[in-house]
Amino acid sequence: MSYAELVQVRNVARLLLSLVAHRPENPAAVSATLTEWKVELSAGTIAAGTVTFTVTNAGSIPHALEVEGQGIEQETSVIQPGATATLTLTLKPGTYEVYCPVGNDSHKKLGMETELKVGPAGATALDYDAGTTSMRTPSIKAIRVTGGGTVIQILPGPFPFPDSAAPILQQFGDEREGLESQVKNGPYSNNVARAAGTFAFTAWDKGATRDSVDGVAEFATQDGARWKLLLDRVQTKDVPHHPRFGGVVLGLYYHGNTAVHTPLVPTINSAVALWAFGHLYRNGTLVTDNAMVHVMLLSRTRRDGDFTLACWDCSRNKIEELQLQILPGPGEPKFEAPGGFLFVNWEKSSSTKPAN
């Protein structure tokens, strides 16, 4: 065989190898692992062409995987804990969002998102990444909330939707016993009393460890005690039931039958949810400078008149109910209040975007 014939054979072989490497039945492979609240990919950069994502839910609640960008928006079905699914796509060069779409993107907002870079076909990861790495600075989002309307104190009592919550409680681990106790006599009840007070705060969503809050709540409870709460720092560590609930989160769909956080609140949409520490005073005397605080401005759950919980899925109601829940800090005694906690709602509240 002549040299020219050898060259021709070599070129044909290279072409065949290239076609085999990129044909749909031989796609690139990317593994994706889903946990609360993170998406991890085995590769952050791949070449254009067909790719199969093998997606494993290593978390404790249902998740899914969605790939969006360059005209593509495809997702797996919901993947149960411990299960695996696959998703095969043909991707053009560009940057793609890869995230969990469960809960109307609530899982995404809680941190289950990442990026996948796709370079030209035949390019290596090193070729494509060279000189393109950059740090993304998250935009700062803020909200100003003012409590309004009727003020009520929620007292200990039975949860009004025990049959609806029961299947969801099965998904909880160590906290299940405590939640089941709250079904019988807890803070999510129809045992309410009218109260009076004011509450206004500003919250800034700046990223996982940079969130902040500034606000004051003053209210009188059923027993005549006068309480004052100063909010000046957020709680950025994990909170019970699911990790990565902390700080300030704007726009969240959760609770109830979403399998996100406690099912002992009906399913809601929130304008803001935050977890914080505060200085708490009772009748002018400092009770603690380490009170654990949870605040939500959410879709209305209680009806006018008797203020009972009126729906199991309240996510389509107007967002105007402001909930303030205050618990003793770790290792501290219960408060001098029914049940040892404080739970106050402002029923017709409002929010604005503060001036920069």
C-alpha cells in the first residue's frame, strides 16, 4: 500500500471514530447528585453534542433535574429518595442552568442549582474553560414589610388537618416524633386570641452567609404582657426538619403538601421567609438576647371572623398574612406564655421594595 493510500485510510478511520464518538447512541455521560439543597455534577464543562445525565436523588425528599438554556428546557420526572433517573439531550455550545424544579422552583431558590458549560464539538474541557472562569456576585434583593390588619396570638392546640399531614410526616426522620406531638397540641392551631401590636422590618437577601435583617415588633399578648423584639441578625445555620433553611429567602412555595419543611402549616407562597435571632423583652425586662425567630409574609391561611385555618392549600390566596414565631434559644427556658412560645399574626400586611 502506498503512502498516499495509508494517509487516506488513516483519515477515514479518524472520521469514523469521530462519528461514533458523537452519535446519539454513544452520548457523553454526566452524573448528577441531588441532595438538600445542592446539585452536584460530575463535570462542569462538556463538548457540544448528545449527553446523558444519570441523576441520583441522594436526599431525603423527592427531587428532579431540569436543564434550561439555548432554547432547551427539559426535566426528569420526580425522583424519589434513593432512586435514579436519566435524561438524554443534545446540547449546543453555551451555558445552561441545571436545577431542581420541584415546588415551583422552591428547591432551586434554596440552593439546588448549578451551571453547565458546553463548548464547541470536539473541544476539551480545558480548551473551553481557559480564560473563561469568573466569579458570579449574587445580586442583592431586599424587602420592607409592615404588619397591618387584625393582630392575633396563636395559642397551643390541635392541628386542624391531621389526616392531610399524616402521609407527609412519614418522610421525616428524627423530628417526626416532635411533629406528631405538635399535631396534638402545638403552635399551628385554631386556638387564637385577639392581640394588638406593630411589626416592621427590612430584610436583605445577599447570599448564603451575608443576609441581614433590621426590625422591631411590639405586641401585647392574651395575659396582658407587653413584648418587644429587636431583630438585628439572621440565623444562617441549619434549622430543624431540613438543612439550608436559614437567613433570608424571597419568594418561596413550601409547607403543607410540598414536602418542603413542616407540613403543619398549609401550603403557602411567601414574599419573604427569614430565620433570625433577636433581643426579646417582656414588660421592659430583657428575657433573652438569643431568641430564635421565624418570620413569613405569606398567602392568607386564616379566615376573617374567627381566624381559623381555612385551607390546606392556601398558595393561591393573597400574600398579606405576616407570621412572627419566637422560641427560646438553645438551652434556654420556655417563655412566660402559653406553651412557652410566642406566635403572633398580622392578618393584612404589606411589603415594598426599599430604596437603595
